[in-house]
Amino acid sequence: MKTFPDNIHELIGTLFWGLGKMDLRLFRIQKGQETDMGVAETVPLHELTSYRKRGDRDILVGVEVEDWQGQGGELEEIFRRVTRTAVKGVYLVVKERRLVDRIVRRLQELSPVEAEVYGIDPDYFFSIVPLTTKSKRKIENYVLNLKSETTIRGRVKFWVKKILIALRFGDLLYDGFLVTAVPFPEAHAEG
Amino acid sequence: MLKHFLKKNWLEFIGTPTPAEIQLLTITSCPQFYGNNIILVFVNRRATPICVIKACRNPDFGFKLKREYSALRAVGRMDAVGRRVPKAYFLGEYEGRAFLIQECIAGTSLFKEVRRCGLTRRTKALIDQAVDLSASVNGTPPTGNKRDALWRMESAFRLSQYEKEFIEAGLSGPRLKEINDICSIDRPDRKSYFSHGDYWQTNIMVHEKKDEIAGIIDWEFACPWTPFPLDIFWFLINLAYCLYDRTRPGATVAESYKWGFFVDMVYLEYSNSLYQRYARQVGVDFSLFWRYLEATLAVMSVRELATYGRSTNMDHVYIDLLKFTMENRKGLSLD
């Protein structure tokens, strides 16, 4: 995704430490040709691009979601393509907050998974902030205080963000969101 | 998942009972291939992290984390400073990449404080404390296993291996020989210093509620036998940077260096007073201020080349500043 550094996938991969050796298999879901909704099952609205493939080792599936309707079977198609190998975990990088809950529900419909959500903040310290926690506001304040602003504009921005966090609008701080999911038995696998 | 990996091994890694809840904040301030991924670990609804995991991005740079682990263990045993360095909990490897778990020191960096407030009575007191801490570390012979990574040869002092770069920049002759001599590590008669190696204001944490230094972090470049007092000069070079950047945001290291040491005589006198404060405690020669400053620039240039190759260009920046210093410091007196 254009606003994120090239090593975002490597950074996200760190969150999956403990699941053993894996290869990363990346996909992208993006808007294809516009068609009438019609019968969504037979007219896929979106393209899938698989652009890295390695052998038959266990894999971590990474998905960049540029646009997603959630009805065209994109996730099922991805998992269909990788069924020959064991999927140890999956993550999706999503631009819009409104898609996150739908994606989590869809994943849980496909398989029992332990899912978590993070906010992606590409500001001075590129951060992946845990959102599925009651400590969300404390952690967001901590991240905000890591940055140093001395200009008037910077200080105004700081206080606006502080107020957004206090009013529970912290999701507006993020340029994207990350959903991670591991199948329930894998969540507590041998490290 | 990393979270479960931590929970499972918590007692072995940290030595305390496993917390009920763990949350991970992943950050990276240095996206280059030689940088580390930093994972801050929050537990049980605390507002600040309890520990930090540094995960090496590239297996070739794992030695930095190994050196840091070794340094933290050595400095942690020093009476005057021990409580002001993070506890090193665990050093391990995962999929060939080194990772280090250490205590997280709460607070704000001295860089932020000085940049925000400038030189006030409070920040000057903090700067004095930072200088005194540096003197304590530098002047204490380290103990520990000499086979540890900390004692591995620091190639940044082998200036002769990079002589070509200096000659290409127009530096040669007796002045370069003088710097070479200062940086020589092959002189058993010469005093050596245990240095932090990257002692600048971003690595010095200030307590949130008290006016005191809470801790010193990032010991990746620690060296137990530095041939001259590198830390204080690196501190002074970067103090100029955070002061100049305050009034002119976006200023470069080069611009602030020239301003601090050649334009603003007030800063030059202040930095010399800090050096004298340091020198009295460690027992170094006041008159070598400029030579040590030049040696610091030379070593930093070589370190950039030796560690990162030409990927950063900072080696050229420091060599240029070295040349500038040599050409312009005649006539400037601090006596």
C-alpha cells in the first residue's frame, strides 16, 4: 500500500513469532471492473492478485485490501488457492475502519479464529497500535507522547489528537488498520 | 503469535509471574535494513510498557544486540550508574534473528526536553547530571566475561583501514596522523574509557515527575576500551543540534555543528564548561578539546562506513565537518 513503508509486511510478521517457520504469501484485493450486483456469487466484483509464491512450507497469508464488498468470496478464493499448505495465520491490511468488523466476522464464519485489530499510524514513529484492548486509550496516549512537536502547528495537532483520544475517536488517528487472525489451536502453539 | 510466545516463556524471559494480559505496540523509527523492530510490551492495563523487545531485522546485524546485552550486564553492576540502565532480561534468536528483551525506562528524552524548553535552569541541571553520569561510566573499568560480544574489536577506531576516504576528502598529512594517534587502541600506556558509544540526548531519559535522569538506553555501540573520551564530545555535538533545531526546525547536524562551535560563542563557552566539568571527574587534559572533537568526528565517520557501508551518507557529513573544523578552528581559543 502506497503510504506504508516497504517493510510493513516484515514488521507485521514479527507479531506472528512463535508459530514456527513460515513463508509469507501475499494477496491484494482491489476493485475490478464495475458490474451490476446481480448474482454476486457468479460475477466476481474484485480481482485477486497473488504476487509471491514459494514452496510448500506452512504459510502466513497476508492480504492488502484496497476495496472489499465482502460478498464476492474473496477470502474463500484466497484460502482455496493455498489449501495445499497449512495456513498458520492470516493478516489483512485495510484502509477503512468500517471494513474491519465485517472482515473479522467473515474470518470467524470461515473458521474459528482468534482475531485482533491494530491501528496503523505511519507518523514519526511508524506504529502498529493494539485496539482490541481496554488499555487502548492509554497506549494511544503513550504513542502520541513519543512524538516531539515544537512548532505551533505541531502543538495544535498534538492537542487535537489528544482530544480525539479522550473522546474515544482515536480510530481517526490511523491511516489504516490491521486484522490478525490465527486458528484457535495455533494461537497457543509451541513457540 | 508473539503474544502467546511471550506468555509461554515469560518466567524464563523476565523472571516474574506471567501477567494476565499482554498487549504489543510495534514501532519502528529506523526503517532501514540495519534497524531493529521495537515491540513495547504493555501488561495488565499499565499506561507505560514494562519491557521492550528489540528484534533485529537483518541477521547480519545481530551483533549489535549481543553487544548491547553484554554492555547492559556490565554497566548494571556499576555502583553509581547501575540503577539507571535498563535491566537486560533475555537475549535469544528466532529464525536466525537476534532479539533482546530489556526493561523499558519510563520518561521523556532529554532531546525532547531541551528542544522544547531550550537552556533553562532545569534543563541545565539535567544536562549537568547527564555529564556526571557519562563521567561515572567512562571512568569506571568494566568487569565481565572478556569473551562477551562487548569486548569484540570496535573497527571504528581503525582509521587506517579507511584512510582512502579521508584522503579523498582532502585530509592528510600530520593532522590526520595526529587523529590516528589519538584513536590508536594499540597503546597499553594510554588510558581507556568505557564508552556508551552513542551518548546523545535521545538516548538519555528524563524522569516524568522528578528533575532527574531516569536512565540511559541504547547501548548497542558500547565499547570498554575507547582510547579517548568519545561520549562527552558526541553529547556536545548533539546538544548543539537539539538547541539549534529548536530555533530553526529542520536544521541539519552539519548546520547546527557549525553554528554551535564556530558561530555562537556563547554555546562554545557553555560546551567547554561542560567538558571541563567532565574532565575534572575523569582526569583528562582540558587543552585537548579540539583534538578530541576532531577525533570524535573521524570515529563517527568510520563507524558509519564500517557498520552501514555507504547506505547513509553520514560518513561524508562527518568527514566534511572534520575538515571544516581543522580549517577553521585556528584562532578560536577556549583558554
